[in-house]
Amino acid sequence: MREHKTLDALFPGPRRQILAAMFGDPARWWSLPELAGRAGIQPPSLRQHLSQLREAGIVREKAEGGRSWFQPDPACAVFDELRTMLFKLTSSVDSAETILVVEDQPATAQITRILLESWGYHVLEAHSGEDALALFAKDGAGIHLVLTDIIMPGIDGHEMANELLRIRPDLRIVFMSGYPNEQLNQPDAAFLPKPFNPASLSRMIRKELDRPAVARRHVKSF
């Protein structure tokens, strides 16, 4: 708890999210879009915070392939201390959070998977509600969030979500749909309209993963 307060005091708000993302894999060079997705911060704001962290000697930057890349600076005087503090804060949670993507269009599922994996998430993929339920029965304990389309042949997103919530009432679920009139009769359900851009996807995923885990009621469809 003392380390948590120390980090909040030294790096309030977004800067703490950025460092937590970067120190999850301190040897990796992050592009701006990748880091924005992982930290759940819009690129313009992220760029400003990274400049401040670079001026403080905590983050270093390189230009390659016409892009900027960022990494925790191993020459920073408090590099080891920061890595230890952030590791202790996140040691109870797998830094590579697992997301199950359920989408009956393979091309859409693949694009979504590539985006999520580029942000550091571990991704499982299912192309139907039936496949998702079978996969969840096998690996459900390790899944942190389910991102699912609503309209699918066979078992649709509503039915699948109700079954998953029966098994894991605290499971985080984000619904998505390309039908503008598709709604959820549930005030606290997370909904992402399609087509979505990477920024809206990353913010929604990060918001739900950071939300305190509480049991949710079954989702009702119209």
C-alpha cells in the first residue's frame, strides 16, 4: 500500500498507467499507437506525458522507420526501484491479461486480435457462441474479459453472455454490434458500436479491465 501511494505521488494519473504498461515489458520498444492502446490513453495526451517522462530521464525515445519508439531508460537512476515497485503492484494480476474475442466474421476477429495483441494482451479467438462456450469451459479461469459480437448464427451474444455470467458472475463482457439500433436492456453493460476505431476499442477494454470485479446480473435482450 505504501508503494502504491508513493507511485501515485510521484506519477499521478496517466503517467502511472504509462509506466505500468512499459515496465510490464521493460525491454520492449513501444510505438505510440501500441502504448496508447495498452495504457488506454489517447495518442496526443500520451505524447505529452511521454515528453515529460523523457525529460525526467525515465523514458528514452528513438526514431526508426519514420516512427518514434519508446522504452524505459535502463540508465535511469531509479530504474530498478520502479521496476520492483511496479512488479509488486501487478504481481497478483497477470500482466498479459487474456481477452476472448467472439466474432463470426473471421477477418474482423483477426484484425481485432492483432490490435489487442499489439497492445500486450493475450487473445483467444472464437467464431461462434458455441465455440466460445466450449473454449471457456476449457480455459475460462484464465480469461479476464470477453469481447463479443451480438448478432451471430446459433447462440447469439446475449445468450452466450448469460451462460458465461451464470458460470462466472464477475466476468467482464464488452458487447459490439454493427447494427445501430442494437441495444442492451442493461444499464451497466459495456457496448461498443461497429465499426470502431483502435482508440475507442482500447479505451473500452482498459476501462472494463480496470473496473472493480463485481457480480453482474444476466444481460437481457429485447
